[in-house]
Amino acid sequence: MISRDEIREILREYKTIRISTLCSHSALQIFHGAKKEGFETVGICLEDRVHVYESFPLAKPDYFITTSSFDELPELTEKLRELNSIIIPHASLIAHVGVNKVLEMAIPMFGNRLSLLWESNREKQFQWLKEAGLKVPRTYSSLEDMSEEDNLFVKFHGAKGGEGYFIIKGGKLKRMVEAGEISLENVFLQEFIPGVRYYPHYFNSLIFDRVELLSMDKRVETIDESYRGWPEMFDEFRDYTVSGNIPVIIRESLLKHIISMGRKVVETSKKLFYPGIVGPFCLETIYNPKRGFFTFEISARIVAGTNLFPNGSFYSWYIFDKPMSTGRRIAYEIRLALEKGKLEEVVY
């Protein structure tokens, strides 16, 4: 992985700062927010997508770097440095380029890229969450760990947006493995927790030394529409692919848990990887009235659910007296860091 000192040397050569990201995932929000804070923007864009971003003048990048494949991003770092770019990571960056290549990229990146390393490894994720004192679903590593009646949530590795995930009884999964229909090496097994899903979007600010709850969403998954199919068609809906997001506001009495979980995750990150998580992150949670909150995943960067709030949410208005999306919050932190001579603290 490229060192922090190498990134700082690159950063010191910059004459100005431009905000850059892949034209995917939450790019419109990132560009729009950067412009609101007075930054020029750079979009790394697939050739057949340029027209999409040209369709939104208030979120159109000031500069395009076109490519035939996002896989080529590491080869574009020289162009990005020439444009004095700080790149903003999101899920498409990890999915298309791969976390190992991202960690090696010789380009300044907002946040602490070590958090992406901890996010990408499920064992490290659960170590992080458990050390923070958060309740997590039980995990299974072998057939011997499970009973016939255990309800298992079967997930595939990588940022696939829930594609192919399914729920199954322990006994049936054992029979599938024995028949060679599925390999435990290719999946991650969790206890299935019944409850309501909440995805709070946080921002850890080094400038203000605080953890902010900016917004919250619920994801629209294929299985949510299962009631619309005929009974014999139900297997077609046994899929958790995310296709959209819905804004959510949680019961106010539950906010104490949401805020506490975010703070614990940040404090633990400072112990696990210096200087801890910087900027936006999301906890993927299930609330069961009898068992409380369970956290089944952490996204250690901006998530697509924040796209619901280009002018801020019902929570951000209680923190900032101006429209504040997560995209703009990133740019705002960078601008304040520049003004205070602390840019090297929020970029790695």
C-alpha cells in the first residue's frame, strides 16, 4: 500500500485543489456538493456515459477524463495529478478497480484509505464492530457450526449490492454443499435476524472533532416486491439486489442507539488503524424490538443511500443552517482543512 508520506509529497506539489471521482454511484452528489463549496471538479467517465453527466449542468464535472473501462483508473493517476485532484472513494471505485489497486494508487484520496482495507475484509469488519461493542449476527464458518433449523443469510463476497443473496435453513444448505451445488469458500454465512432495516449515514469530522448523523435510508431490494408474484413464481424473488433507496426517519427515542453506535465505531477505529475513519460511513442495521439493534455490515465511505438528500436531510438541518448533502459535507471538510492548514490530516 502506498505510504501516507508519499501521498503528502504529491499533495504538496498541488497548486490548487479539484474534487474528483468515478462517474458512477454517488458522483452527481459529490460534484454538486463540491461546486457548492467553490471547487472545480474532475469526472473519470466511461465514454458512453458522458452525456448523462452533461444532462445535469449543476452537477456536471468541469473536466472529463474519459476511459473505455474503469479498470484503467490506476493508469490515469498522472492525468489526475496534473489536474490537482483529490479523489473521493465510493462503492463503484472498490467494485470496478479492486481494493488492493485502490490502496496502491498514487493519488491523494479523501479520508483514510486504511478504512477501505478494513471494510473489504469481512473478518476485519466484524472484529471492528465487535470491539466497538455493537451486536452483530452470528457467523458460521463450517457445516458443523449450524443446526438443521438455523436460519442462515447467505451472502457473496464483494460489493455486489445484494445480488444473489438468499435465506436458507441450515439443513438444506448442508445438503446443497454435499451435492456440490454451492461451496462455502464462495459465501459468507450470517444468522438471519428478523426486523426493520435502518441505514444511518454518518460523518466523522476531524475539523469539528465530532460524529454527525447526516441522513438515513432504507434500501429497496428485489425481495421487497415478492408479494406481487404468484406463489409458484416466488423463487424468482428470493434475491436481495438493491435497486433503489427510500428516505427514513427513525423514532426519536431510538436515536440514542444510532448516535452511540456511530461514536463507538469511530473511537474503535482510532485504536485499530490510525487516525481512524475520516469522513462518511454507514452502518447497515436491523432493529428487532425484543433484541435491539444488530449491525451486519459497515460501509467505510459514502453510500448510495445519501443520493436521496442532495439538499440535506431532516437530520442535517439540525447540524447546519444550510443545505448539506454528504457530497457537500466532504467538500466542506476539505475546504475547512485547507483554510486551517490541516489538509494532510483528512487526505490519504
